[in-house]
Amino acid sequence: MRSPALPRPVLVVVSLAGVVVVASLVVAVLLRPDPSPPVFAGGQAGQVNPTASAGCGDEPCRVVASADVNGMTVELLADHEGGTGKLRAGGPGSAKVAETAITGMGVRLNRDSLRCAETATPVCLVRGPHDGGTAGEIHVWRGDTWRAAERPYFSDAGAIVLDDVVGDDTPEVVVVRHECSSAGTAAECQQAPVLAEVFDLRGGEVGCTGTYNSPGELRNWPDVTVTESELGACR
């Protein structure tokens, strides 16, 4: 049975018992970005970009996925295996490029790895499969460059999304995870109920929803949406 609904929408980041912070990455505090990003032109998925900041690893970068955010084209670049990635604003030759961190954890990028929020300032989530779940990282456009939060998020239920949960025109990070406080083993944890945990762009916890018997019971799964009224304290 679903727990009683709590307050407002949010995006949630998850691990077996909460947010997994990888020790090798330093948490970068994000300042709220400027509201007027410049407009760039972009490329197309599959396009080879040999000049994208010296390539992706030992080979030219390819456009794995792209999104248009407030008139600015954002592209996720990677090598042919998706093991080295970059986020770019603009077309071939653009210097507006940020390195991805989760690929250093073994994440492989694919066509579903880029999600950007249609808000006043571009905010993009880069995500990919990792250790039976999903890992993700956040990039915010400020002025004319990307600001990255070098804290990764992990969902053991396979869903990390962006959603304006609190209604302030800025997205939050929503991570779906199993509620494993009473689970004795990893196998039992994977059978435990799930919830959505929401974080702000600085990595601060906003709150958690009640639990659900399965991920598919969350609204709009797998592109989960949450309202602030659904949120309460996280366990």
C-alpha cells in the first residue's frame, strides 16, 4: 500500500540507503545561475566532432544526445563506447565544454543520458547505468560556462530526473531508491518498497515521498514527477 501523500514536487537521488557520495569526487557548491544564457547553434546526434576540446579519450567525440534549452543547443559528446563524455553548448568547435565525472566511475553514456530543464537558466542532468542502478551528475549554465556539481547521485531503482518540485522555476534532482532500513541483505533491499528523494541543485535534501510497492507506482514513471505537498522527512 502507498504511504500517505506528503508536500510538493521534487527530483530525487538514491542509493541503497540514501545518497551515495563517491569519495573521489569533491562536492562543488553551485551558485544560482544568471537568467540570460547566450544562444548557440548545435549539431546532430551521431555527428563526429574531432575538434571538441581535443576529442573524447583517444578518438573524436560523437554527439550522443542533444537538447534545446531556451534557444541554446546542448549536446552530450562521447567516444564510440560512451566511456568518455563531455557536455557542450554550441556547435562544432565551440569551447563551451565541460567534462563529465560519472564516466570515470565506469558509467557508459547513451542516447538516454541527457536530460535538461526548460527553466530560466539551463540545468542539465547527465546519467547512465551503473552497478545495477543509475548514476547521474548535474551541470548548471552560468554566464557563458558550465558549473558542475561534482557530487554524483545514485539510484538503486534506476531513476534520476529533474523536476521543479517546489515551484520556484528552478529544477530539483529527484532520485528513486529502495527504502532498505529493515532489509537484512542486498537481495532483500531490492525487494523493499521505493520512494523518491528530492535534492536542490546544491545537493541539499528537500524531502522524501512516502513509499510505494514498486517503482511503476510513482507518478509518470520512469520520468517521475513529484509535488512539494507529497514530501516529508526522509528516513
